[in-house]
Amino acid sequence: MNESATPKNNLATWLVLLAAGGAFALTMGVRQTMGLFLSALNTSTALGVGSISLAFAFGQLWWGLTQPFAGAVADRIGTGRVISIGLLLVAVGTFITPLMTTTAGLIFAIGVLAAGGAGMAGPSVLMAASTRLVAPEKRGLATGIVNAGGSFGQFAMAPIAIGLTASLGWASAMQWLGVLVLLALPAVWVLRGNSNALNAQAAAASGVKPLSARQAIGQALATPSYRYLSLGFLVCGFHVAFLATHLPGVVAACGLPPAIGGWALAMIGLFNIVGSLAMGWAVGRWRMKSLLALLYATRGLAVLVFLLAPKTPAVMLVFAAVMGVTFLSTVPPTVGLVAKMFGTANMAMLFGVVMLAHQVGGFLGAYLGGYVFQATGSYDWVWYIDIVLAAGAALVNLPIREARRPAAASAA
């Protein structure tokens, strides 16, 4: 009986990971290729790189702001409903973006609809659903696989966006990307459910009422290690958003062909698959805070070497590959630390708060990239800031304590 149950459980686990990873691939793939359209939007609207960067930056911030609330709702009423609404918003926002001609219109389409929808169908909800639906011993690898799905989406979507732009024009290409997001709707059925059962099990086992959302957030914010983790993840957001938004611009500033920008984004996505899977395997074997410190230090060193190296297509693609290995591989150890410190009952919400910090950094990375380039004609000062932040993120993760926090009993 047990032998016959094992394959079924394994099949169910892989179905969950396929659904979560596939949904993340489509939403992340579309979001991370939007930088390819920045120049076309600027030419079409004549708003300036700074104004368009503001729309992208607002999207980074709003993507983060939606995740704690989407996570709290998913923890209580169900993951499937939240994801389905999010996918529809991504599709609508992406589809109407080429029709916008003002900064306010771009902020609404890119920053509110598409980014907010991607936040609802984003990593906090998808990772929490995966940790809830798979066995505890498989959670580290599960988060790595789901994270790799987002990376594969970026790898696959960048060439698709380039091909669609060449054949249909940039506006139609962007609209077709919006339609492609709807392919993730079947994942809604697989990932349905909430954490109410987990809360009930925890209460029955411990004899203590489960924490409310307010109590869980209060306990987390009072924990120094949680604050250190969030601060380091803020720096991660700065790196990710700057590269996703401005790497094609960096390529152009180096005098390289525009196609190199698309392939550089694809290289980031491809090598992030390797980094995500490797990190999912590593979180069960080494201290997660040490892995995070290593990743941030590697980023800073890679940027320093890139600044000193000649700007050739080969150098650009190798740099993209190195950054890809570290790009989103910070997610599995970050998810693992949140789950280890506070359990999984309020996982979507608590990781959503960490993602909010990530996207505050994302806002700064996307906006400062455009602002500094418009003011100086170069991205050099952004790279200098990036190196300093990477060193700070590596150091701030070292004091994190990985021990589980005792659950606080709710007041009678």
C-alpha cells in the first residue's frame, strides 16, 4: 500500500511544481522582457527615458506592495482565486501598454495593472503554495524548481519577444506577450487551497491558537534576523530591476548591436535556472545565510570585473551569465529562512513582506538607472552604487540566526 502511494505522491508533487513553475515562467518572462521595449516606447511617446523609467520603477514597487496583501488573502481564502485574478490583470495591462501615450497612462498599464497582477500571481503566493503542498523534506528543492521556472520564462520569452517584434512590430509583439500569459490559467486548479488546514493542525498539535495575520507580522518585524534578511533582499531588488530594465540600454551605451541586449537577458534567464536549481539543492546542506552572503559578494565582484573589462559581445554575454547564476537564486534560501524562522502557516504573507523590501530596491534600481543615465549620459555611477550595495548585503546577512522562533499564543 505504501509502495503504491509513493508514485502517486511523487506525481502530485511534480504536478504542483509544474503548475507553480509554469505560472511563474509566464508572468516573470513577460515582466523581465519589458526592458526590450523601453527604446520603442520612448520613440513612440517622446516622453524621455527618465519618465518611462518612472513607470517601470513604479511597477517594481507596486509588484512588491501587492504581495503581502495577496499572500494574506491566499493564506485565508485560497491561492487559486488570487492567481487567476493576477493573470488576467497581467494580460490586460500588457495588452493596453502600447496604447498609452502619457506617463500616467504607462504607470497605470505597466505599474498598476501588469505589475499588480504579476504580484498576485508572483513568488510569495506561488512559493507558499508549493511549500504547503509538498512534503517538508522537499521544500528546498521545490522552491528552487519553481524559481527556475521564472528563470526559464525569461530565457524563453526574450527571444520570442525579439522574434515577434521583428515580424509584427513592437506594439503587436507586446500585446501577444499579454495573451501568452493566459496559458498559465490551468495552474489555478492545481494550486487551489489555503493554509487553514495547516493552522488547524498546528493548533491541535501545540494546544495554542494560530497567530493572526497582525500577530504574525508583529512577531516577524520584532525579529532582528527577519529585518536583516529583508534589508539584504532590498539590495537584491536593486540589482534585478536595474538589469531587467536597463541592460538593453547598457548594451546600446557600449556600442553593441541591440540584439545583444535581448540575448543578454536570455542568458540571465538561462543561467538563473542553473543557479536556482543549485541553490535549491544547497539550502538543505549549508547555512542559508552563508549562501546569501556568497551570492551578494559574487554579484559585486562580477560588476567590478565587468567595469574593468573591454565591452565586447562575448564579455557582455559572459557577464550576463554570471549575473544570471546569482539573479534569483537568492529566493530559495530567503524562502527557506522565512519558513525556518516562522513556519508555513503565514508563509505567503511573511515572504510577501520580504518581497516588498525587494521591490523597494527594485524601484530604486529601475528609476535611478534612467535618472542617472539621463543626467550623465552613462550608467557608471549606478554600477558604483551597485558594488557598494552588494558588499553591504553580503555583510548584513551574516548575523542572521536561523533558529525557529517560538509561536506566540494569542490573547484569550
